[in-house]
Amino acid sequence: MTILNKIQSSRAEEEKLRWEGTFREYLELLREKPHIAMPAHARIYNMIRSFGMTDGNYDFFSRELFGLEEPIQRLVEEYFHPAAKKLDVRKRILLLMGPVGGGKSTIVSMLKRGLEQYTRTDAGAVYAIKGCQMAEDPLHLIPRDLRDDFYEEYGIRIEGSLSPLNAYRLEHEFGGRIEEVPVERIFFSEDRRRGIGTFSPSDPKSQDIADLTGSIDFSTIAEFGSESDPRAYRFDGELNIANRGLMEFQEMLKCDEKFLWHLLSLTQEGNFKAGRFALISADEMIIAHTNETEYRSFIADKKNEALHSRMIVMPVPYNLKVTEEEKIYEKMIHESEAASIHFAPHTFRTAAMFTILTRLKESSRANVDLVMKMKLYDGAVVEGLTPLDAIELRKEHPDEGMDGIDPRYVMNRISAAIIKKGTNSINALDVLRSLKDGLDSHPSITKEMRTKYLQFISEARKQYDETAKKEVQKAFVYSYEESARALMDNYLDNVEAYCNKVKLSDPLTGEEVSPDERLMRSIEEQIGVSENAKKAFREEMLIRISAYARKGKKFDYREHDRLREAIQKKLFSDLKDIVKITTSSVTPDEQQLKKMNEVTARLIDECGYNSVSANELLRYVGGLLNR
């Protein structure tokens, strides 16, 4: 379909969803679908749940937010869930507090877009009094003295009073005949100012409270004769149009006090004051976000105690997992015009390691350094530590992740690296150099922090060096596949003889010889198998071989992660001199050139490099090996 066809299809689909009828017909619809009367908090919670869960994480957020599973889970289960059940939590402002670039704005944006989409589904359908700027709940038409009877018949409790304008319309347009009041289905839209409001503070001297609560339409005073006539009032403030949905307060703690006073009544009682009218009912979730410094200043001021008591503060720290941080950079690159740039494998991971190290706090445990902590948090196996240690380490510093380098800085430096290099291929070293160059111009990095961050860049490079050598090691070993298989067969023959306490036959002399302990240890030591553990490791290998033999299969060392790594490391160690010569030779001979081409092709075909980054990697690793 062309884009125009899709637009037409979308418009036609929305037309199908539209519904209009009288209040009488709405009550009939309510009997069939009582969920359409759910309050704002329940609608948001159900919207989040409608996307499902995977491994205990909410799929709604996992599409765009990475490494924030714990804060998200706390947000949903400690705020949205109880608020949906009409517990007292719903009478609180949700304040997301965390460092810049941590994902607070993304959470709010996702909730807005999710609500817009959800109101176009049957489960999230919203109905309102037709023509009402506030999208008022039709059930407000039910007189208060009949609401208990309504609850007995429908099982739905009604909260809130009819707005001044709809009260006027009911009396003067419909003669009090509630059943004839028109009702329509509405769709939330921030752009159309329906169900989603956004307030951003500006100059206190010029900003008017009418931005929140609406204002008098002076052009109609002559027609209606009074400022207290609801027809002369525009109910189009952000609090008005956010009714039934969500209200975002950007930089709420920077607002002038007069703008915050309205929130006291709205959060606790579900209403606010506008113009010369009685209190106006509003059913909406108020969400705000701020950084930790502003929040601390806010709560330190005693004048703010009343508002502070009406807040639920949810910390949103930085992600602390390297793998998840990589996803953040990949997403940001994908959304930019740099998507056509080739990023060599491990580029984002190396940058992520530096970033995560800046966010971690030193442990009091002597056997745990920041690099070990970083790997453990990322789910890697760290000798001497278990996943339970990761939980304990997190408890050691509850505020871990509330400071450090933010993703935006990294993306800025990646952009600088692209411009500086002037090619369409960027590698990890390019980014590390750019990160280092940018530290001097970062406004919030002190001299002491810079020294520490330079150490983290150095550590990230060490980790990359090991990875780079392994990458080239694998490529060379695969090019010597026959040698790898021969080495593996030799090792396994010796292991089998060792475990069965028998001798081997020398392939040249035919003499019986003892298992080659030196060969076996030279391979096992590559993966840290100690002298005490060698017997158990070899017996495990023999069990594997026997299990495969019973099934009529031949054991393949590549299916055993540790043995594969050991064979590759041993072979690479034996080949190191060849690799040095091959990667660093200015004028390689024909044999060296052939080997280089084979390795380069493997790096491109199987590892994700292009010709530029593959050759850069080989030159770099050649330099490392020659040191």
C-alpha cells in the first residue's frame, strides 16, 4: 500500500470506531461493556498490561527502554496497579526523579502514545458528553441522590460532579432530561488536545494560570451578560483537556507556587477551581519529572510540605547493564541520519563499558572491583561471585546509577568521531578517542572526575583489546580448521587413555607411550583448569565422548564452549608468530596475502565487519601482538 492508501485506510478505520447516541443508549452499552466506565488510572494500567509480559518484564516499556526493568516494575506495581484499584495512591502526583538522559521523558512519552493507541481499541474505548471540551464522563449526569441506586444496578461507583457548562446545558437545552443528552466515543490525542495535557513552565511574570484552568472568553460577555456564565468561559486549560487521561507537568518543581496550589485539591479531592465557578471535577493522572538536585532543594523548603505529601517519588536511575546500554546507542543511531554509517562490532559495547563504569560505586568488599561488578551486573560469569552477589552489591548502594555519564554525551561524541574520521566506518578506538577528547569540554565534569574517567576509558580499552585479539584469534583458527581438529583429536585421545589408565601407540614407531601430560595441560591451562581440577575436567570430556558414541554421533569440540575456547587459544598461541608476521607485514608474500584475505573474508562474512574495519582490526591486533 502507498502512504496515501494507508492514510485513507486509517481514516476509514477511525470512522468505523466512532459511536454517537443518547445517554439512554450509552447506559445500554454500559451493561454490555462495564469496562468503558473505568477511571483514568485503571485505563493507563490496563493499557500497560494489554501489551503482555515476558520474563516478568512489561513488554510495553521494553520496546524502547533498556536496563530499567526494576524501576519500571516498581512503577507499575507500586503506583499504577494500586491506583487502578482506586486505592489512595491515585490521589498522589507521580514524580519521576533521576539523572538527565535516564529515560524519564521517554516513560511519559510512551504513556501518552500508548493511551492514544489504547483509546482506539475496544478495551480502551472512552465515551464522553458530546461537545464537551473536558470530555466529561456521562455518568456525572446521574444525580447524587440516585448514585447508590445506580451502583446497585450497574456495580459502578460514580465520582465527581457535572461541570458548570454541562449543568447549564442539561437544564437549558434538554430541560433536565438526562436520558436525551448526547454521548460520543472520543479518541485521546495530545495534538488535538483531547485526554492528554502538557504543561511547561515559562517566565512566571508572563505565564497565566489560565494555561492550566482555562479562561474567560471576553468576546462573549456582551452576548451572555456575565463572567460567571459558563458559556462565557473557555474550559481549555491543560487540566481541563487532560480530564479522563494524563497530565504531564514538565519541570514541575520549577513552577511558580500559584501553579502548584491547584494540584493540592486536584490530587486529594479530584477537583480544581476555575474562574467564578464551583469546583470542577477532573479524573486524571498527573505525572511530573525532575532531577535529584532540584528535588532535594524542593523538599528542603518547608513551604512545599503539603505538596510533597501528595507525591509518590519514583527514582529512575541510569541503566547499569552493558548489554542494555548497547541497545540504547543502537536505537539512537537507528533513529538518526547516522544509520548508514558502518559501526564495527564491539564499538557500542566498548563505549557502554566506559559509560557503565562511570555510574557504578566502589564496593566495600575487597574482592570486588568495578570491572568485576560491571560484568556481574551484565549477567556474565565472574570467578568467585554468583548472581546472588549482584543482588547484595545493589543493596550496598541503593542510589547507584543516579549519576555518571549519560547516553546523550556518548551519542554526541560518536557524532564527533564520525565527522572527525570522515569515513563511513567507525570502530571502538575511534569512539574511545572521541570520548576522551570530549571530557575537557563537558561542563559538569570536575578535574577529579576527569582523572577517574580517563582510567575508565583505559579500562574499556583493555577490555576491547582482549576482545579484539579473540576476534582475530577465531578468524585465524578457522582458517587453520584442519590444525584445530587434529589438535582436538590428539587431546581427546590422550584424555581417553589417561582416564582409562592405558597407554597410547606412537603413530611413527608403534611403541606404547604414556598419555602426553604436557599437551593436555597446555590446552587445559588456556581456560584456567587447575592441576587439582584436571581429572574432573578430563572425565567430563570422556563422558561426553561416550554419550555421543552411544547415539552413533561423533563428538565435535565446537559444541563444548570451554573446550572450543581452549583449543582456539592453544592454536592461536602456537600461531601467534605467524599472526604477527601476517598482520604487520608491509609487503606480505603471496602466502601471507592469501592468509590475510581468508581471515578478512571471515571477519566480514561471519563477524559483521566491513573491509575497512576488518583491516583496521587486523593492523591493530598485529600491533598489540608485536608489543
